[in-house]
Amino acid sequence: MERDDIYEYSLDTHHGEEEGKKVRKKIYQVLGILSAITIFEVGMGMKFSRVVSMQETLKYLFIALTLVKAAYIVLVFMHLGDERKNLRWIVLATYLVLIGYLLFICLTEAVYAGEHRAWDPVVEAFKSIVGGGSAHH
Amino acid sequence: MSAHASTQPTDVKTTWGGGTSPFGISYGKMMMWFFLMSDAFTFSGLLTAYGFMRHKYHDVWPVAGDVFTHFPFYNGHIELAYVAFMTFILIASSVTMVLAVEAGHRMDKKGVIIWMFFTIIGGAIFVGSQAWEWYHFIHGTEHGAVREFIKDGVWVKEVFHGANLRVNEYGHPLFADFFFFITGFHGFHVFSGVCINIIIFIGVINGTYHKRGHYEMVEKTGLYWHFVDLVWVFVFTFFYLL
């Protein structure tokens, strides 16, 4: 029996020359944004990664910029921003709720585990190694 | 694209009534999205585990700026320069992929061929670069680090270089374990992505999708390829920048 409930392909996947120009312009814009953010991140990392007072700021700045980059990739390159609202939120909400929860639980526990770490000579010895490479620059 | 399904009016009463695709996309594309979500959970789980250990051992965690300092044909040290180059390559190959998808929407076979070709090249360069990064991480620095351990009942000191699953010259070995596992898992995704792209590329050259009347197959591989780029954005932040 032939099924009529399966779409072989998405409707409206074709567009003309005019529309294509607009789409390409958008793509190059996003390329510019993503490259600029990456260059900015690397620059900040090179300049401030060893400045202790900057580290907290850098951490949140990098995470925020990463989320911006991720949003551009998912919404523009993967076209999720152009899909129907129901599909968009089924993908995004499911992911964000579950992973948000996982991250919250794990990182909270990790900080606790770090504060209550049993003293271990093997682990303590790593302290002399960390940052050792910087002396040779 | 802007002429996508979202511009169609969605009637809540009839959307789920059957005889139509409620999400306004094809079966194949929806399944690709579901697959990518499960894959996203896997990577998130790995990165969360990494975050756990990193917070637990925050004081003995290697500084990424010490570890990744090599650049091809240059003997000095430039922090993060090569990985920035790798990131750019992957973003660029993501852009060429989305351009191939766009060309497919215009039924421009020649355009799809050209852009997919560049995508494959970019992916191959990335996999090669990752191998190069691994090589330098495994071999480490000239001065290395000293470790002490008990052998035949006496403490022995030993100089060792680089990192593997047991030891790590730059700090806690867990960093190396997670690095090899997560970048390895990601690298294998890139490798499979290149293989899938080559298969689709051959299909495009043979005119398979042109005869079919649409290039949705390119779109689906494109989704996977962008996902690989997406994961790298996170790996780049958590392994190299922070």
C-alpha cells in the first residue's frame, strides 16, 4: 500500500537567483561574525590567560561568546531558525533543559568534591608541573 | 531559508490531524535532527565529565597555553595559533557546505560540486591538523617533567616527555585522557563526515539528486557537517581557551 503520510522531501526547498543572493549575503555575514569572535577570543586568551585577576572574567566571556557562535551555527547554518516553531523548540528546549540540569548538578558536585579532596601525594606532585612550560618561553 | 516551511500558515487544529508533516520537514531531515540531538547529548556528557574533573582538580590542571604552542615550520612557541587556524578551517568548510546547500536550492549542479569539493578539502586538512596536534602533545617538550614512583621497593625519579593515557607532562593525567577521548571522538566524527561528504559528492557528480528534482541529500549531510563544527566550537573553548 502506498503511504501518503510520508513526505519524500521538504516543501519549499527551492529558491530563485534573487533569493539566493540574499541567502549568500547572510552566509558571508555570519562567516565574518564567527571569524571575528574567534580571533578576538584567541587574542584575549594570549594576552590575559596568565593574568590571575582576569581569569574569572575571561571564563564567563569565553562561555558567552561560545554560546553566541553556537547560536549562529545552529540557527543560520543549520537553518533551525527558518524551520517551524514546533520543531525548533522540540530540539532546543529538550537539549537545554536536560543539559542545563546535568551541568548544574555535576559542576556543583565537582566544586564540593574539589574542596573535600583526600590528600594524595601523587596529585600534589602535579602542582610542580603545572605552569612549568611558561618558564621556558 | 526564508522561503522555508515557517512561512506557511500553521493551523493548530489540522497540523496534527494526519496527512501532513506537522513539523513541515521531511522524514529524513527530522531523523537527522533526532540523531544529532542524541549525538549532542553524548558530547555534552563527555564535556560535562571533563568539567567535573577539571573543577575537582582545578589546582593541578594543565594550562592550555603551555601545552599547545607549536606551529608548523616554526621553531618558537606561539600559543593557540595553530588551533585558531584549525578552528578557522572548520568554520570555513562549514560555510562552503552551507553554500553548497544554497546552490542545491537553485538546482545549480556545478555550484554544489565546487562547494562540496572545498568542504571535503577543509575537512581533510582539519583531520590532518588534529593528527599533528596529537603528535606534539604525545611527544611533549624537550625538558619534560620529573615523576617519582616506587620500583622494587625504592623511590625512583624519572624524566618523561609528553602525555599519554597514564602520564602527562603538563599536569594531571586526566587532562590527557579527556583530551584524547573527546578530540578523538570528535576527530572520528570529522573523518566520517568527510567520508559521507565524498559519497554524496559522487552522487552529485553522477546527477543522482538532479534527476530526483531536489538536493535534500546535500542538506542532510550539511546538517551533520555543521554539527561537527558546532561541537568543535565547544571543544575549542573548554580545552584550549579556558
